[in-house]
Amino acid sequence: MPSESAVLQKFRDSGPPVMERAAKFEATAPRTYASSLSNRQIAQVASNPRLFREVFGFAFASSLGDPSIGYPSWNFALLSTVAYFGIHVDWTGDFSGGSALNTWNDPNGPVPGFIQTAHANGTKVVLTIAMFDSTNGTPNMCSALQRSALTIQRTVAQVQAKGIDGVNVDYESNNTQCTDPSTHAVQSSQTMFTAFVRDLRAALPAGSYLTVDTYSGSAGFRDGSGNYLGFFNIAALATYADAFFVMAYDMEYGNWDSPPLSCPTFCIGPTAPLSTYLFNDSRASSEYRAVVPGSKIIMGIPYYGRKECVGGYSPSNAPENAVGSTTPVADGYGDASTEQGYVNNSDYHTHRDSRDTAGATRWDTFTSSTAGCTRELYWDDATSLGNKYNLVIRDGLRGAGIFALN
């Protein structure tokens, strides 16, 4: 493969930060629902006749029952699959506990009503099992994969107990060599992960829907002979997975040091550009379609943005892709879409990305009295989201993914 920067090669075999941070938050987050919502009924609506493709959304456990942003507020006619996010797997291969698992197993919580409402509207429900390890040598991931039989046992039991439709696997790590502590045999984590997905498929009830979350750069991370270099062997996994949820976001972490930006240090930009930038949605779609049918590709789309303080600028003269004076933070869609008009924001300016005009990502600059600085925010509004949906249609992909619904 052509020579790529160290930043881009790392990006190809690293998970988007937003997924791991969200998963860690959900493991300990307080639950925001009233028990009376657990069996809440929503009037069934007719299936949307225009829903010709998959619409796959992630649902955070902590706000699942929230009447404003949780499942009671969703139009299930516009959703084909919802993934409960999610239950953590630890190094033992067992579920690690935490708030999300407690919510999942609470008979008086929102999960029973959520599943009932989804199924009444013809929407699939799947359980996300999550494991993250980017430490040197990824010992926890190696250990979990070596004990994957227990993970499969626990997962299948949950699918059967709840009567749900399948599993979403969110394992994020790097491809490393794992040594079995008993036999001292060495296998790559890539090989072990593929075997885990194979065995999970075999153990699930017939007809279960199995999806795997993969990095946007995974399909193109191959050597000159076509061998996969990263954690995900896309071609091998395609034998067992019904679809890939391509985590096509947080691309600013792989784009900042290359044209058209070539920033000397990290600079903010579109989290999911459509074109022009070194890594973008169009490139991800092309690389995946080169190895698997479009019918197996769900293009994950960020329903969030990122903002940072930009020192030395006012909202009227802050440049595109500014180098921030603070660490960027994620801004959920509900927050990003209401920054303009928020009482503590002033001198608000809106713009469109001039480098990726096809994508037209929105970026805003404003004075934040809360943060005490000029802020720059990149996010996808209805215009840029629509451009991403058009890519899904144009390239014949299975559908669009939403991270996250709430």
C-alpha cells in the first residue's frame, strides 16, 4: 500500500475516541428515568414506506427511558435497528457490571418497555457488548479473547432471556500478538477476534442479527499482498457478520497533519468529512466496497460535533481549522444544534467548510461566557447529514448508522 503518515496508520487501527469515552460514561452514569416509564406504551405508527435502507441507531443506557431524549421520544417507524449501548466485557471474558448492565437487567426500568415498543413497530433490538484495550500489547483484549467462550455463553443467554434480535460487537483494539498463558501458543488478536465472531455466530439462535463495529480505515489497512494489518480482517469477518457498522467519525484525528490542512499540531476540523480530506466518508465507502458488498456496509454517522477554545481570536476572525487553546470536547447533537441561541453564547457566526464543499460541514464561532473564550465548533446539521445520506444511497450501502440516538 502507498506510504502513509504515522498518524494515519495509527488511525486505521484505532477506535474513534467518542465510542470508548461514551462506553466508559455509560458504565457509571446515573440513570435518568422514572420507574413508571418502564411499561410505557406508545401508539403504534405505520412503518415508513420510504425506509428502504437500514437505519441503525445506538441507544445510551443512561438516558434510555428519558421522556425527552430516550426511547419514548423516538419515531420507531424511522428506525430499523436499535443497539442497546452497552454491556462491558472485562479481561475474564465475563460481563464487568456497572450501570448499563444494571439497567439492562432491571425489570422495573426502561428496557422492557423499550423492547416491547421497538418490536411493536417492527424495529430490531440488539445488545452491544463492548471491550476496549489500546494499552501496550493489549493484554486485556488478549485475555478476553482467550476466554471468549464465557463471553458467548453470557451473551447468548441475554439474547434468549430478553427475546431480542441479535448482538452488536464493539471490540476496539490494535492487532497484537497474544500468548496463551497455558500452552504458550501465539496468535494474533486479529485471528482470535475473527474466531470469536465465528463462534458467536454459531451459538446465537437461528436468524439472529449480528453486526460488528469496525474502524473507518480498516478495510484499506492491507499490505501489497492484500493481507489485513489491523485488528479487523474485514474479508474474513464478512463470512460471519450480517453487517459492519463502520465508525466513520473522529476523522479529524487522522487528518490534521496531512493536506489540505498540514497543521503543525492537532487542529479541529470535520469529524466526518465527505471528501477532500485525507480520510473521509467517500474513501471509507470505496475501501469497504472493494472487499465486501455494499449490502453489508452501514455507514456510521456522527450525531455530535466537537468544540474548543481558540485563543487570540474573536468569533468574527477565527479561521477554519484553528489550533485550539484547549482540548476539544464532544458536543452532542442536541447541544450543538442549540448553541446558537443559548443564553451564555453571543456574537454567533455560522460557516460552511470551504475545503470539502460536497460535504458542507457546518462550523460555528461564538463567544462562550461559560468557557470564558471564543469557541469554534464543527458539527453536522441537516444539510451536511443529508449529504452523507446521499452517499449511502449513491454507493448502494446497506444503510446509515446513528451515533447516538440520545
